[in-house]
Amino acid sequence: MLTHSSRGVMGRPARGDRLKQAPSEADARNAYKERGYVASSMIALPVKPRSVLFRPAPEELRRLTERMPNCRTTRHGNVNVQTRVASRSKSSTFVVTDDPGLHSGLTMSRSEGERMARLQDEYIASRDMLVVDGYIGNDEAFRTPTRLIIEAANANIAAMQQILYYPLENAEASFDPELTVIYTPNLVAAGFPSDRLIAADLERRITRVFNSDYFGESKKGGLRMWNKLVYDRGGLAMHAGCKIIPVGDRRRVALIIGMSGTGKTTTTFTRQNDSQPVQDDFLALMPDGRVHATENGCFAKTFGLAERTEPAIYRAVLKPSSYLENVSQTGADIDFFDTSYTQNGRAVFHMSDIEGAGDARGIRKADLLLILNRNENVIPAVARLHGAQAAAYFMLGETRGTSAGGAEEAGRFLRIPGTNPFFPLDHSLQGNRFLELLRKNPMEVYLMNTGRIGGGEDEARSMKVGIEQSSAVVKAIAEGSIRWERDPDFGYEIASSVPGIGGEGEQLLQPRALYARQGRQDEYAAIIERLKAERREYLRSFQALERDIAESVS
């Protein structure tokens, strides 16, 4: 049985501050009527709410957000909402299907999915809802009309999603959504992990979200279904940023893939040769080589954010138009380094708030692919990959988990195919499609470690790959100024020198030499053998994966 969550939209109060009281039901109803709510029978929707605020203006969503009891305004004029759920609910996410063999993730039967849909529909019948329409993508020939239907009590999610959608043109009356997310943050899904449920029905192209007020479920709810649309059109959705790096009279296009917390957003927005960020999180790579954007804004992690190292993101996050989620706040002051509640503080802002941002519609082909890997041992700051080997490291998707994936991932060593936990089909298809696209439209592919070499933070002899070193690597890749040599252990190419990385920093380029200088050769050899064996076994677990890919790590 599903019930209205007893905690409603209430979040945990931040340190030393009291949140304002929730408005009464009567006050809320009167406010909704004054602001243009209409009977749901006047609008063609897959659910029938008590009332609907249809396509609210940004100013209206801001007013509704400010009425939320767990929302506060910062001294910068933006709003900060503290949520009950602070990360993605991976163990509560299911694909609705009667053929589970087609999917690598969790599945639920169609009959169970329909049962939960009916219960959600019954709940919505007594609720006031918001409807936000927009596009995933801005290329008129490729964009996907998408709709979010969400409880009005959680207006911040609607406002954040509105920022990320590309807007409608002249409020098109003919708008017909291909993808729909139906979102009830305050409805408990009893019997499912943590009493939460994200049910993705890929056939009906509807995702239903229960009992999570974390914005990421709205964003990924649409993008997860969009992954399948792209695959069905012969392309591959990539969990990637995109930037354009000028080199002389050339404009080199780099795609940056990586799990949350690996530095994907940071690498996308750091500047090399006045580079232009284009996308932050998801894009489509198509058979003709074209790259298509998905979002008109950015959903950025704020933990450790500093103006010195990430000035573009820092300034955008502090604009009055941005929306913060779970950022530590005392009074009107926010703190990007306090993790007493969560490390997964977030901000949504417009791409237009980033000076010099580019447009994917001008991109004809990608030149570079950077696979980010936050490791802690023998992976160099940069390695060059070729052919099936590139597809293998794409499939390995190795990293150290962060708070974005919840407690079940934070701090653990992970392998996530394509660094894309949102691909809803058999992951073998990702690796095979990646290699197919690489053969049709060759790109230079690189592996970048954005973590440490020689051990974790508790190992005094280890070295951190800093933002400055990673930026130097990206610049040198784009300019073709790295000197390469073959690594005898893994067979890829490693750098013998990178302009901008000198002195002790050169040890980041050749882990084998670092371990040798420290008298740790036996430790290094043991890690190499373990990684080779684990990688072979892991890739062979994908039965439909091309043999060349699996064997390239042997």
C-alpha cells in the first residue's frame, strides 16, 4: 500500500538555522487558484490531478519554491533547498519489462509496473500538480519533446528541470511529448528498497518516480529513456561533457566521459586556449559523426567549489537565477566545503551563465574522447588508447565512487560500463556500438586519471592529479604536443613528457617509475596482475560483447 509520506517536503534543517513553517492546505489552495491552476480535465495528460499549473513561468516557479518549508534564500539571491534524499536511488530503479534478459539493470514485471502506476494515479487525483514542457536537445531535426508532471509541493524540481530543458518556441500548441516523467516525491512506495521507486517503462516512454525529492531523478528520468531512443536511431548516448578547444585555425571538439565526481564538469569548464564548453552531462554521438546536445543548463556538484580553480562554475552557481540543492547554509551564508549533511551538494544554472559557451549545432564531428577515471594506484595522468582497446576501457568505466551514487557507491571502487549507469539496455550493446562508431568516425581516445597515483590519501607517498595538471594534459592533447612511449604492462601509450607538467609532477605520467623510485616494485607488480585478471573476467561477463574488445586487455 502507498501512503502520503509523513515527512512531506520537509528536509532536515541545516546547522544553526530554523526553516520557515509550511503554509496551511487552505492557504496553499488559495494561492494556487490565484496563480492560474486549472482543472486537469482541461489538459490532455496521462494522469488526472485535482488541479494543474500548466507551463508555469520561471518567476512563478521561483515564488512557489520560496514557499517550500525546506527552502532558504542565500545572500547571493538564489535559493537553496534541503532534501530528504541526497543522491540517486540506484537500488530502487527498475526497468518495466517482461523480458529481463534485454537489460543489465534491475527489472520489474509489466503487471507490477501497471499496479504501481494505478496507485500513483490514485494519489495524484487528490493533488495539485505542475506541468513543465521542453526539449531534450536543441537541434530541430533531433530534439525530443519531453514533459515533467510533478507535485506542486516540490516546485524547486520543476524549476530546475525547466532550466535544463531547451524551451518551447512560442508555447507551441501542437507540443506532443515523446517522453514523460510523472513524479510524486511525497508518495511512499512500500515494499521497494528505502520505500522508493523509479520505474522506467521504455515501451510507453513514461518514468514514474516515488518518494524521492532529489532533483537528479527528474533529470535522469528523461535521459534514461532518451538513451534508448538514441540507440534505436543507430547512435550512442554518452554520459559526457563536450567542449571546443581552438588550436591555431582549427577547432578541436573534445568529449569528456566520466562518472559523477570524476571531474567531468570541471574538465569541461576549465579553459584551454579560450575553449568553449558546450555540454556538461549528456550527449548523443551518431553514425554520421554528429554530436547532439541534451541540456540548456548544468547540474553541477558544489563540494569543494572554489573561484580560484573553477571560476566559471563558481560564478554561475552564485547567480540569483541558480537553484541550489543540499548546500550547507548558516543564516544567508553557504559553505561548499562543509559535508556535515552530504558531499553531494548541487546547483543548477543556465548554460548562458557561462561566458563563451558554445552550441552543439555547429559541431560536425568529435576529434577527441577523454575517458575520466578517478583511480588511486597505477593509472597514469594520461594514456593513449587505440581501437578495441579504447572500447575496452570505455566498457571498464573504472572509478572511485562518490556521494552522487549514494552510500552504496561512495568510496568504493566501481566499474560502470561507458561510465553511464543510466543506459537501460544490455551494457554489451554500449561497447559494441562504441567500437562501431569509432570505426566509422575515428577519434583520438585517451584515458585520464583525475584521482591519485601511488595510493589513497592515507598513503603519504601518493601524489594527487590536480586540476592544473589535468588542464595541462587536455591542452597538450588538443595541441598534439605530448611525447608518447609504450607502457610494457598494459600496452597503451603513456606520456614521457607533457608541456606544463614538470618537476615532481612528471611522476604522475609514469606510475611504474614512481613505484620503482619508492622501492615498491613488488606492490606495483601485484596490482598489475590483479587488474589484468579482474578486467578480463569483468569484460568476459558481457556475453554479447565483441571478442576483440574483451581480449584487448589480456
